Amino acid sequence: MIYITRKEHFNAAHKLYNDKWDEAKNFKVFGKCANKNWHGHNYELFVTVKGEVNAETGFVINLKDLGDLIQKDVTEILDHKNLNLDVDGLSDVIPSTENLAIFIWKILNDEIKKLGAQLHCVKVCETENNYVEYFGG
Amino acid sequence: MIYITRKEHFNAAHKLYNDKWDEAKNFKVFGKCANKNWHGHNYELFVTVKGEVNAETGFVINLKDLGDLIQKDVTEILDHKNLNLDVDGLSDVIPSTENLAIFIWKILNDEIKKLGAQLHCVKVCETENNYVEYFGG
Amino acid sequence: MIYITRKEHFNAAHKLYNDKWDEAKNFKVFGKCANKNWHGHNYELFVTVKGEVNAETGFVINLKDLGDLIQKDVTEILDHKNLNLDVDGLSDVIPSTENLAIFIWKILNDEIKKLGAQLHCVKVCETENNYVEYFGG
Amino acid sequence: MIYITRKEHFNAAHKLYNDKWDEAKNFKVFGKCANKNWHGHNYELFVTVKGEVNAETGFVINLKDLGDLIQKDVTEILDHKNLNLDVDGLSDVIPSTENLAIFIWKILNDEIKKLGAQLHCVKVCETENNYVEYFGG
Amino acid sequence: MIYITRKEHFNAAHKLYNDKWDEAKNFKVFGKCANKNWHGHNYELFVTVKGEVNAETGFVINLKDLGDLIQKDVTEILDHKNLNLDVDGLSDVIPSTENLAIFIWKILNDEIKKLGAQLHCVKVCETENNYVEYFGG
Amino acid sequence: MIYITRKEHFNAAHKLYNDKWDEAKNFKVFGKCANKNWHGHNYELFVTVKGEVNAETGFVINLKDLGDLIQKDVTEILDHKNLNLDVDGLSDVIPSTENLAIFIWKILNDEIKKLGAQLHCVKVCETENNYVEYFGG
């Protein structure tokens, strides 16, 4: 069993705001992230898959295929988007880094099996000072 | 003459959109950056000042003073904001990295003279793949 | 279960020197790190906690709270300090990166439970070429 | 149990090419990496070992010893080399990042036991966008 | 006048070897870089152009156009290539970082004028420890 | 004329403290950097030299020679040292990043001429958030 990781990027706007709360509570909990006019980030995404090495290719998975999958199914729908407004499947949760990682896991998990490997970890870095890792389950 | 640089950060939303043009032309010129619901970035700001070394302190400028100035006059008004909507002085230009660097230069230039040094360069990094430098004039 | 990591910094002086040994043995074991007049590092600290995502906030833990905790209980006592001389609790061990990671774990472990999450890993980077990870136990 | 990681570098040429296939199939599977005249990378190698902290030194392992071992047994044979042509033990496999990580694990695993610790992970970064981790077994 | 920089990448093999010298002299001058079977690098390329800001776009130059130009005229001919064997225009010089920067300058200088800006600097990073800057002339 | 830069590292302890002032004034001016028991940094040093490209080597300067010079004349005397106590030539100034850059310039300027090139810039990074550049004169 060996693990391989592919890094991709996307730039997006979001805000952290719970509509069930008033503005004061939102600012108390989310601080500046509750700004109603949005803010944004350069997100870094690391997708780690695991599997056996194929003797003919030396690969667990063809990184070109993995990169194409991530770009088609993840980056295409998140890059240069507003995570609160533009993304089906994120509109009913707070678009925190945690929920973003879980959202991406759900998109990729089955697709990576079709490529002959297993998804191990989705890591999302929101800034250079914080990141989330999700291993499923 | 010696040069010292201070790095700061801000996270903001923006879009590149010229209201004088229709949507098709905006997408042709600005691509995904024209998304009407915004996107965003982790901006890195490098402020370089120059001057003589003070023999008593070994400093061109006290970095604590420079950092405080940048945070009070620049970061405070840009961080976790929408550059198109929330920032007086940016609302009448396209909030490109170029215009952002010029905007920051105008804010800091006189204030840095008051600290006994000269502003040399404002560098703004929008992503890890592009940055702008402005030297005034 | 999801994992979130917060990065902080501190700059400190230290030396690696076992007082039970003579100077020759100290230099043999610790090399240049045994210099009696100290040397120092820009330490990077990564604190990883795990827990369930709170549906109302989208958070495992409020990163503002985690950051405040680390700054109050860890950074405040290590930053711009001499790890051999200035830090209660480190004075009776060699201030290696290993012992520093264990020291920080002991400070944070119970406090993070009070914030409703579990400490998973303390990672301390001494230089860009070496780092230590401690998972407790 | 605590984990410590040492980073080293090597620069090497390679190509991904399966001699049992014709050129068309090689380009289909390996893309530009199949260029017959080679290409190359700045590889980053992270070696993680685990063990107990020695009370006299504060160390799991002396990083000087670990660094010397990696340089003598790994870097020396890979740095500024052609991975397909110059390295005994790699000539009969595709020199993918996966096979490189396994190759390095086999070299280091027993030697690190002699230094009183256990090899935990060999991580090889081929570019800033992809890396492999091998934990043995 | 404002300066904007675009970063691109290419991975290539090369060797530093002067055919007019014998092998001993080549190794004396170029060290391990003279290995006859090649080695390679992940090159980073920073292209800086300067010009006036266009009021309608906020741009000195459209980064999409600049990126396309660099990829078509530079990256396409250098990426996953052997700099000694595969690149017309480099085959008669030592493919040092210096000569690579000059080579790229010559390709881009006129083309950037056609995009309405001026080439200011070509910076090529061969490893994280060395880079070359060429400003023309 | 072309510019080439070599990066080196050193780890050192220092404090910013003017002995002509009392402790209160030192803390007012230098903040935590005045801690009498020292603190320290991982310094990064970038030395940029300029010159013509030698047609036989493709080099402005042999980086091996430049690296050896920096290590022998600069790193050797600064690495794992206390900048206030251990370094002749720094003991009579405040060991600020500014004074460190000037100190290194004076050491290297003539030696680089002997290698057939000209020193252009000494850049010293004290933390990831601040650096100094000195161009002589």
C-alpha cells in the first residue's frame, strides 16, 4: 500500500453566516468572516489516494487521470465562485473549511474507486495558517 | 541607503467587471474573474522602505511602527472585505492587483515619511503565480 | 471525525547541552548546537485537533478560540525567550525539538478538551529541514 | 513514541517508459514524461523515524547521524544521476515516485534500526504538485 | 509605470559539459553537473513586464495573454525536454541558468511589445538555492 | 550583464539592546527583542552578484566557488553563534538585520571581485515577515 497526493488550487469568495442568528451573534461567533459582502481565499486542495503499485506503470494511479478528475468534478465547480451562492450542495451548510473538505470527499470517493484506487484524505488549506483534513467515516 | 521590507496579509473578495461593458465582453476580457457573485484571494502585501541606518537603534525604521501603520491604514480597511463594495477609494476603479498596489502606495507614501523613511515599493501578490510591484511616479 | 490545524510561530534562543557531561562530550553529541552562548530559531508550531463538525457553525472548534489559547498558553511563554533559562517546565530537560513538542502537548491537552475537541498532534518545525510530531501517549 | 523528520534533496533525470510497449502506448500512458531524451526534477525527500526520547540527549535519534546516513546511502547514489541508467536497483523498474519511495525505504529500514529508531515514512516530492508516502509493508 | 510578474514552471534534464574539454576538466569546473547521463530540475520562471495601467481593464497586460504567450513560446519547447538535445537555440551553448534566462528573454522580448507592454526581467530558479535574473542589454 | 543569486542559511541568537539606555527605554524601542537572555532566528541569506557570462562555462561566477566563499567567510562565523557576543565586527553595533546585511557586504565585496564578478545585493531575511536588502554605498 502506497499513498500519492495531488495538489490543486481554487480561488473563491464566501462568508460564514448562520441565517438563524442575528447579525450580532454572527459577528460574535464568526468575527470578520461574517462580513455580509463576502471575503475570499486562495484555497489549496491536496487529494491523497492509496493503493498497490501497478508493475507495468509504476503508478498507484495515473496522476493525469486524478488531476483531470479533480479539475472536472471539483475545481470547475468551486474556482472563481461564491461558495454560498454558486455551488449546489454547499448552499445548505456553512461553507467552512470543514464542510468544504467533506463536500469534496463525497464528490471524489466513488470516482477514485473507478480509477482503481481508494481515497485516503482530502486536505483543504484556507490560509497559510489553517487547514482541515478529512479521512471519511 | 538600505531597504527593509515588511510582509502583511489580507483576505478579500472582488470581481473584475467593467460596468460600461456587457457581460459577454466582460467574460471575454476578464474570464472567470468576471463572475458576478465574486471570488476572492489571500493577498500578500510587501511594503519596502528605504533610508539611513540610525546608529542608536540599528534600524532604518522601527518595524513595529511600520507594521502598526500598515495594519491601521491598509489591512484594517481591506481585510475580510469586498474590494468592489466595501472600500472607499477603490469603488471607482477596477480592483485589479495593479490598482490595489497604487491605492496602497497613496495611503502609505506620506505616512512613511512621517516615520523618517521613504516608501520604495508596494508589492501585492494575488496568487502564488502573479504579483504586481509599484514604485510610485 | 475531522481534523483541523492551526499554525503559530515563535522565535527563541536555546542550546543543547547536558550539564552532566564535559564540554568535549557535549560538542561530540550536539555539535554546533552546544555553543555555550546560545543560538536560536524561528519555530513553527502546528496544533491539530479533531472532533465532530458542529452543524450551527460548521466548525470542529472555533479557530479564533484555538489561536487565542495557543497564544496565551504557549506562544506567550516561548516567544522571544531563552528556552533553557526563561521557561518554567523546560529548565530540567534538554530543550530539543522533541522535548518542546511534549511540553506543548502537556500544556494544551486538557485546555482543548474544554473547547470541546481533542488534541491530535503537536508538530514543531525547528528549521525547514527538520520537524517533530507528537501524538501523546 | 515521538516522530522526527529530516528533509534532504536530490536533483535527477528520468523518463517514464515501459520497454515492453511501443512509443505510442508509452506517450498515451505517460504523456510528456515518456520523452526519450529524459527530463528531470528537484526531488525533496522527507524521512520520518519514530522512537522514544533519550533522557540524556532529548533526541529520538541524532539528526546529524540520520542526515549522514541519508546522504551516504541515498543522496549520494541519486543526486545528479539518471534514475533509469545510473542507479543499481532502479534499473529494472519504472522510476516513478512510487518506486523511488519504496527503493529508499528498502535502503534505510535496517540502517535506521542500527541507529536505535524505527523508520516510519519515506515521503518523496517530485514537484510542488505531487508527492508519494510509503510506510512499508 | 507599474510592474507585473507571471510565474510558470517547466521540468527538464540537462548537463553542464563543454565538449572542447576532457572529462576531468569538465568535472573540475562543473562538478556533479557534468554527469554524462544528465540530471534535471524543476525550473521556476518569473516573467516581469512593465507598462501603464489601462483605465478600462485595470491591467498593464492581460495575464491570460501573457500566460498563453509564455506557455506557447517558452514552456512548450522546454517542459519535459532535454535542454542540451531537444531545444533549437540552446544546443550551441552550455545550458546554464544564465544562458537559459537570456534564451527566454530573446524569445519573449518582441512578443511582449506586441501585447502593449515591455519585458523588464526574466528570472529563472534552478533550485531553491540559486536563481538568475536578466534585464536585457 | 546578468545577475545570479545564491541562498545560504544560518541560525543565531541575538538581542536588540542599547547599553546606553536603561531597560525601560530598551523595551519601549525594541519590545520583546530586548529580552536580556536572548532570542534567535533562522536567518536566510541571499547573495546576488552580477557580471558577464563566460562563453566557455555559461557562468557569471561558479556557484560552487561562491557558495564556498559564503560558507567560509560568512556562515562559518555566524551560524550557531550569538551575534552580540561571538562575532568580531558585530560587537560594537546593534545586531539588527540592517547591520547584519552591511556587515556581510563588507566581508564579501572584495572577495567577489577576486572571483571575477561584482557584488550587487546582500539580502537577509530574519523571519518570513521581514527582510533587509543592501546594495552598498
